[in-house]
Amino acid sequence: MTSSLPASAISSWGGFVYQGKVALYHSITLLCDQAHLGTTVTSFKLQLDSTDDFAIYVAEKAISIHQVKAKISPYRSTFTTALDKSSSIETDCNSLTSRYFHIANPIDDSTDYTNSKGATVQFYKYGADPFCKLDDIEKITKSKIQEYLAKHKLPSSELLLEHKYCFLSELITAKVVKIHALIHSGMSENKAAYTQIINSDELEGIIRTDFNAIVDMPYQLKELRMVFASVFEDYVASNTDFFTVEQIGGFGNIFRFIYEMSDPDILSVMHSLRPSSENEKIRDEDIQNYADIISEISQAIVLAGLPHYSKDTKRYLPTALKLSNKRLPLFKAGLLKQIRRNPHLANVLYEYNTLITGAEAHDDINVTGESDKITKSPVTGNVSNNIIRELPVSIISMKIAKGELNA
């Protein structure tokens, strides 16, 4: 029965995958330790399948080269040719370059190998063991990621570790595919593998990413359109005695205007609803608060740019906010923080800098914010035409807004 099955080269492919996983493990170990043989290493480059099965470069020199074997044999003699090859590599190496030999199973002799010229190859240690089984490499790599997170006081969970490990593995795979694509495009195999490296900051960026906090913005914008549709419909249908025909028609006009917006424009709507929060999901209650403001102000809303009200030189922007006097200091601090870190919000508030809250009454609040994109200029020195405009924002209650706009 076995003889009738198709021939497979899966073991050689599996060995190559193992090679990439070992390279990932060693790279994360280096990120954790930030040192190699007593020398500080804060950044490095990972090269795949060129100088050796993988190599670590610092300042254009290989600080370590690595041979990886996934063979089953328990005998050192099986690896003699490979050990000799590793000991003889000279490309980008010097007397300080470390040479490591990685194996997936224990062998009868794992002492260092030294060639006739005195170059030594060490069997790589995973803790106390000079080998790492194929089904253990993923587990110990995740533990090394967890070690990095603990060292840097970053959040960790089983799900986060899984996300980080998968993205790191995909980074390795994507680099191999890119090398293969360059070969298909005419670049020599040797040049493609030698030049296409992975920078340590790419690896570290993935490890530091909190994947639980990533926002799927395209989905959120689609959801915002649906929330406006469903909440406006339900709100009006449940309160027909409270709304005039004109108000109901106004709700429909606003919904259609928002629904037909491009993603960048509806992102501005999202920022305008809760300007002191970053990427916070818009709730049904937020749209109800927004609808309350629109229903209480009799002046026609302007459907250009963002839905807003206009009087003289001021442009009033309805929000989903409901504030009280005791919450104003906290809101002001949050708004200043968001203006400084969120250029998109700063753009919105530069155009519409009077915000209306759904609260019936609270003290007016004025904020003078700063945003590099809005208020800072790259020009230095005393330049007469270097005009920088501050970003003043006023927050007023619905009661004050009605007094100003309904008059």
C-alpha cells in the first residue's frame, strides 16, 4: 500500500520551514538579550539562506552564521560534511564571527567541531540541550516572545502570543517569497538571497504590537453607516409624537448625506462625534444624543463637508457628547491629548471649532490646542510670512447653541 503512494519531498520542505523557525527563535533571543558574547547589540539584520542557512549581521559583518539540520540520524558522522562547510565559510566573517550548528534531534557527540585551520563550530544550545525537536520550536519561540514582553513590561496573553508568533512567522515566509519573486524577475538566486534581509526593528515592531488593540477601521466605518441608519430609523419610529414632519425629513437628509460619504469623510464624522476619544466604537446612544441636538435646533443644518450649523463666521458641529460641569476638566485634558496626537481630528476642529454637546446646560469651555500638522511650521528663524495660527475650540451646551442658532 505504501509503495503505491505518490513520491513526496515533504521532509526537505519541512527542513526549510524548520530553518526559518530556528532563525526566528535566535533573532528573538537576540532582541531579548541585546547582546552577543558580551557585546551590546541593539539592532541587527537577519539574512536567510545565503552566507549560511541564516546569518546575523551588524555593521555589514556577520556576527554569527548558522547551519540548521532537521535530519533524524543520531550519529555525529552524518553531519561531518555540513560541519566542515560551516567552519569554512568566510563571506563577511572575521575572527569574532560565531559559528553555530542547529540540530533537531540528539546525537551521540555534540562537542564543538574545529577544522584544520582552527575555525570552531558550536552546537547551538536551547537551554541545556544541544538540540530542539521540530514540535518544540514553536513552543520555545513563544516563551521567548513572552520573556521579551515581561522584560519590557508589555501586556501578554495566550491569544496575543499566538498573534505575534503568527505575524513573525509570516514575516519570514513573506521574505522568502519575495526572494523567490526576484529570482523569477531575473535576479540571480545568490544576489536575491544575499541582499534581501530583515531588519531587527521589523521583528521588534511585531513583538511590541498589541494586536488586541488594532482597530479594523474600514469595518468600523461601514458599521457607522449602518448604526446611523438603524438608530435614526428606530429613534424616529419610536418617537413620532415628538418630531415634526420637517424634523423627520431632516433626519432622512442627514442620514443619506452621511451614508454616501467617502471613507475619509465619514472618518471625520467619527472623530466629530466623540472628539476626546481615540478610535472608540460609536454606540447607539451616541447617535441618539446626536439626534437630540439636531431635533432641538430649528435652524437648517448645512450638509456640506460635515453636517454642521453656521452663523456669521462660526461653524457649529453637533457631537455625541453629554457633559456636566464636574466632567469638563477631564474632557478638556482628553481633547487636548487627542488634538496633539491625531492630525485628522485637528483638521476637523480647525474647520469646525465650536462643538455642541447634548447636555441641556454646563459651563462653556475653551481649549487652545496644538497639532504639529496644523499649528507648527518647519521654517525656523524670524521669517515675516511665517504665520502660525492657534487652534481654539469652544464647547457649548445644547441650551447655549439653541440660544445662538434659533434666534
